[in-house]
Amino acid sequence: MSATKYIFVTGGVSSSLGKGILSASLAKLLQSRGYSVTIQKFDPYINVDPGTLNPYEHGECYVTDDGAETDLDLGHYERFLNIATSQANNVTTGQVYQAVIQKERRGDYLGKTVQVIPHITDEINMRFQKLSKTNMFDIIITEIGGTVGDIESLPYIEALRQLKYEKGSTNCLVIHLTYIPFLKGAGELKTKPTQHSVKTLLETGVQPEILVCRTEYPISKEMKKKLALFCNVKVDSVIEAIDVSSIYEVPIHIMGENLDKVVLSKLKLPARHEPDMESWKEFLYKLKNYSHTVEIGLVGKYTELPDAYKSINESFIHAGTKNDCKVNVTYIPSESITDDNVKEKLKGLDGVLVAPGFGERGIEGKITAIKYVRENNIPFFGICLGMQCAVIEWARNVLGLNNAHTTEIDQKTQNPVIDLMEHQKDISTKGGTMRLGAYPCELQKKSLAFEIYGQNVIMERHRHRYEFNNRYKDEYEKSGMTPSGINPVSKLVEIVEVKSHPYFIGVQFHPELKSTVDVPHPLFVKFVEAALKHKNPKAAKAMKVEVEA
């Protein structure tokens, strides 16, 4: 295989422009042309990883198969490319400085003064190229977090400058994503913020080869010429990225702007063939043209910030297209649910998902919601803490263990149906110390779980410290809650279900982390199907026949 090519995506003018979506979309187009592509995210914050960050600070923490707690953009990478990422795909300033300081303590620098240049930038540069050592990828796309001009990003931009100098412009390409604001008073788009952003990048010694311009209105040819002239790029390298109704439309739009062709030309790579995006277009068609709708309630403690449940939301989109329906998700703060208002809060819902989370806030509301949907035969899906809450609710209201709880909340509970995992009991540090990553799970035959997956052993990703307490396992089985998925080594209960209920399943793992456009997760697909059946049994039956056909 020829030398790996590098593409860097930087951002200017404003944060939250969508560097992750742009990177994933470009990668998808290059992948569809037959190239092996991966994406990595370099974050400028000093936290070692987002695992200890409050979801309100940084949104969802995405977990990889190898147990890395990473940025939520890695979820976009996996959902678009249908390939797994790893620890190497997400690097933070915290990790970089931690590694350099450890080397200094060991004496690796032979007593020299440790500085940002060259020691920090060398560490970054090494990590820029780490994935190329696997010889698995033709192209590595690197998203640099933050906005050009931020103090935090300067070491990354300097490392990029050095790598570009070393590799040359045909092997190391820079795409700068900017924003073209529309001034309502003037009635026109303005290019000056982009010009200044590129000027700031130039001051660091980095010339972008391509400009991708996020905009609410179409950019004229004259404006593209103006941007090209004042930003030192070719006119065909000024790419319009107009707002679209769904992130999944972005690959098709930038394909229409020939971004993939421009990139391959600048990297001196053959175009090979036109992108094969037929299955993607079929997905988009189903996304916009559906026969049914379902109303799903998401009960959680971070509902004010949808990004806290990013992968769950995207999994519902994937599952909806598979079921020929649109899934409308209603966010319900769990702390707002009480015995007195639960009926009103869950009114009109076709299914309820109780979301993962940590801590005491809102947990009683989750338990109350589960009791209501269980007793009223509404489809239920619990994930991680949602599954644990289902176990607690069953203990209190079916087994009669009124004081049952999780020791995460009540360490003195007389019935710890959820307890701290044995190997977690001596751990005091927080970062990266939970049960993380993919683990096997054996499914009980003739169970709902086996019916959903269609196989005996599955692999799913975990992120938790507490588990189902096996001391109570027999009581649960005898009373009608079946532990239908068990880890073959630790005997940890991974899945519980209630067979007498139309659809009631809780899982200890995070299935949302493995749902992609090409392969929607079966647990979400079947949950949406159950919600459809709950809403309209006849419509659900007709839909199933149509899908199978």
C-alpha cells in the first residue's frame, strides 16, 4: 500500500459548525470510492478524556469496543462509516501532557528542558500518525477541535504545520470549515469573518487548500471567487455547505459540490469510480417518506440537552427507517415524574425508554415511570441505569421488597438488588475505571432477546460500576422477570425481560453505541416495531409484511 494521506479539518469563525459531520461525510464519500478511511478527533481540553465530564458540559460520552471513553463525534464516525473506532481515534490535551510528563519523570528527555515546542508538538505529531502504523488506512482524516485562534488549539496547529512541511501538500491537506453569516439588516451574506479566520490560520504558518463554508443561504459564484481571491485558494476549492434538514444529507450535498473529487485531485489520488451512495440515498428516501409515526418518551435526567443522548436519538432514526416510520421522541425529565402525575406525563406515548445516567437525581421518577408502563402494558426499553431501575421497581412492587435499591444511591439498603461490582470495590479514582468496552453475552433460547438478535452470543459495549445482584436471581426468575442474557465469564446479568408483558426489556450495556446507518441496532428496531404494534396492531402487521417483502 502507498503512503498514507492525511486530511486535517479545522474550524473558524464559530464553534459548533459541524466539523465532525463534515469529516464523517467526506470519509463516507472517499470510502464509497474504494478507499480505506478512518477519522480521529483531537480535543484541546485538559481533561484526559470526557469520561468524568458532566453531559451538560460535553454531551454524551461515547465508548469504543476497546473501552475508550471518547468524544461524541466518534459516534458520528462509526454511524457514517460502519467501522469501529478505538482509543487511538480520540486524543486530548490532557493525554498529550500526561504522556510528556511521564516521559520527563522517567528521564526520557535526558535532563533537557521540556517545552511546548518541540516536546508537546512532537507528541501530537506522533499521535497524528499513529493510526498509519497499522497499515490499514489509505487516508486518515483528523478533526482538530476548537476554533482557530483559540489559545488551547495552538499546539495542534503548530504540529499540523510541521507535519505538512514534512509530508508536503500532496500528502497532507487542510480543509478549513468556516461560517458565512447573513446580516438581516444588510440583506446579504458576509465573507469578512471567513477572511479573518483564514488570516489567523495563515499567521500560524498553515495555508488551507480547501474552504468549506457553512451557510443558511446559497453562495453565489461571485462570492466564491471573492473568497478564493482573498483566502489564497482555487475557486473550485470553495465549497458551499448549506444548512440541511438532516445530518445524513450532508454527504450527498458535498458530493454535489465535488468536495471528494477536489480532495482526491489535491492528494494526487485516482478517482477510481463514482461514489456508490445508492444505499445511502435509499436510507434518506425512507427517512423522508414514511407511512407511520410513533411517539416515544425518553425519560432521563439530562433531557434539557439532547446531545447527552445523541446515540440514542440517532439509533431511533435508524430504527425508524427500518420500520417505515418516523420516531418522534419526547424528552421527559425524570425528576418531574411523581405518582400523582405519571399518567399525564406519559399520556399518548407508544413506548417509553428509560435512559442511562448516574446519581440520585431523578431516579425515583424513573422507577415510577417503569411501574406505570409495566402495569399498563406500554412497550418498555431500559438501558444501563434504566435496566437497573426496572430491577428495583420489580423488587419493590412485585417481590414486595419495599426498601430495595441500588447501593449507588443507598449504601445501607437492606435489599441491594443492584450492587457495586466486586472488582470495583477497591477503586477510588474516577477516570477510565468503570467496566468499559465490549463484552460477550450469552442469550437464553426462547427469550425475547434471542428472538431479537437471532444468535446465541452477542458482543455489546458497557459503561458501568454497578450490576444486578445475583443473590436475588432465583427470586426474580420465579416471579416472572427473566435474566435472559448472561456474561459467560463473570455471570453478570446483562438482560432482563418480562415475558408476560407485550414488550419489556432492559439491558445493562449500551446498544445505542453500535447502531449505524447500514446496520440499525436490532433492539431499537424491535422496540420501534413494538411501539407501532401498541399504537395500531393492524398497521404494524401491514408494515411487517411490506418490510419482509
